[in-house]
Amino acid sequence: MAAKKKTGKSNTSAEELLGYYRDMLLIRRFEEKAGQLYGMGLIGGFCHLYIGQEAVITGIEAVTEEDDKRITSYRDHGHMLACGMDPKGVMAELTGREGGYSKGKGGSMHMFSKEKHFYGGHGIVGAQVPLGAGLAFADKYMGNDRVSFAYFGDGAANQGQVYETFNMASLWKLPVIFVIENNQYAMGTSQQRASSTPDLYTRGAAFGIPGEEVDGMDVLAVKAATEKAVAHCRAGEGPYILEMTTYRYRGHSMSDPAKYRTREEVQKVREERDAIEHVRELILAGNHASEDDLKAIDKEIKAVVNEAADFSRESPEPALEELWTDIYAEA
Ligand SMILES: Cc1ncc(C[n+]2csc(CCOP(=O)(O)OP(=O)(O)O)c2C)c(N)n1
Ligand SMILES: [Mg+2]
């Protein structure tokens, strides 16, 4: 295996590292299970897996506080798990069951949790970005010091509505952090083929929004950059852009011809930059836990995921009458 070029604080505590290990592993095992259930025909429709990108959401959520808000695209399962939503409710939504977060009527891309301040789950590329600024506007209006996180991809970064949002967010100094999850591809189109400039973190320059490029495969680097961005927002300085360089290991969605990149390219990232492996190495090198301890954690996580999968199969399908509920909000 090639030498790692990761940044990382050697003084990170055992507890913190083991926490990241657990959180990232939960996302990976959950997504692997979702892939299996999809293959078995238990999940239908769209399903976009987050495998490979776990360090981004894990590092950011390590910094968030109660009542901070988040909104993202259709590649949303990891975001839900990381902000504390119940794996059972997420999995049951994937299988379209009553016990799901949207009572089985939303599916993979349309889940919400008011309690955890998770505002979706959006299938229209880039649509969550102005909505994220809206969340931040509400907090500014209420006069609190909450921060909103609007996540979007490298493909979405070329959408017009993103720049309209940048303008307003900067003009009104909204406490929103724009997190660009640059996983190098938008469906089958590589970033090089679609973006006029390679650096997405500079895209706010015309609006006076500072930005930073971060190794999104290194949970400690993600956390450090997020701390800086959050401090900026909470101090009333307005928005911030974090470009997380990351990689998705699986296809765009569940059907993906995978003709746009080589197997070797994927394998190389897995071997040299995997976020979970990186934390695992830090844990072992620091003698914070043994190989057996880590195996035991994996076993525990698998049990949580299996329980979620069982729940998602046992929960009934929504009753027919549900077709008529949750359509209009009562005003
Ligand atoms: C407005 C709009 N255009 C096109 C699509 C089809 N589409 C779905 S995902 C996607 C790629 C987006 O890529 P990126 O923003 O990099 O996010 P990623 O899937 O890599 O997480 C496209 C073109 C869509 N859903 N909405
Ligand atoms: Mg992408």
C-alpha cells in the first residue's frame, strides 16, 4: 500500500478516534445493507449510496451543535445517520414501509426529521442550496447563532441557482456553510469534463465568500476546517464554502454502467485514501484499541444494521388511505 499523505493530529484522543470509526462504519455497513436489499428487490426506485464519502459528514457532524441545520441531495443516507436519525426509520423508508421517516411514501430521496433538523433529501440537482440559505435566513431573522449546512456535489456546483444563492447569502451575511462534496463525478461526467475551473472552493470569490479545499477522506482535516467555518458563521461573518475532495466507490445510483472510470482508479482510492482505514490505522498506531476491539465494534455495528434491516422488512406497507394524507400542510 502506498504511503499515506494525510494530515492528522497525533494528539486526538482514543475516544474521539473510536467515535469516528464507529460513525463512519455505521454509514458504510448501512449502505452495504441497503445495496443488498435493493438487489433482493426490497428497495425500489432510486437509491444513491454514500460509500467512500463517510469522512465528510462524520467530521462535520462532530462540530455541529444542537439546533444547527442540515440539508442535502438525494445521496442522503449518511447525513441522516450522522445527525442521529434512527437507522430503523431510515431503512424502513427505503423499503417503503409504514415505519419509515416519511411513512414509506418518500423513499430514499425524501426523508426529513424536524427533531434532528434534517431538511431532506432533494432529487433536483442543486435545489437544496437556496433552501439551505433559507434555513440560515430563518435563524438570522430569529436572532440566534445557529448554523445551517447546505451540501451539494461537484455537478450541482455548476447550477445557476447556486450562484444566485451565493449572492444573497453573502449580501445578507447568512450563517450558512456550503459544503461541496466533490466526489469527482456527476453521474458519468467527470469534473474535468464539466467544470471550467478545477477549484470549486474559489467559486464564491465573486461574492466575497471565503472558501477552502479540504481532504474529505480525512475526518480530522474535515473537522478542523469545519471548526473554522463554523466560528466564521457564528461570529456573524456570513457564509463559507468548504470543498471536500472525496470519492464515491459505488455507482451513481443502483444502475450505473461504470464505463466512465476504470476499476483500477476506484481500487487505487480504496487502497490509498480510504477514510475508515485511515482512522483504523491511527487507532492501532496509537495503541488505542486492538484488532480484536475493532472487530467487536464492527460486529456491534452489523447488529444495529441487521436490526434496522429486519425492522424494514417487518414494518407493514402503508395503508391505501395514506394516499390522501400529508399532501397539504394545515395552515
Ligand atoms: C436539475 C436536475 N438536472 C439533472 C438531474 C439528473 N441528475 C441526477 S444526479 C445528477 C448528477 C449530480 O452530480 P453531483 O452534483 O456531482 O452529485 P453526486 O451525485 O456526485 O453526489 C444528475 C445530472 C436532476 N436530478 N436534476
Ligand atoms: Mg459528484
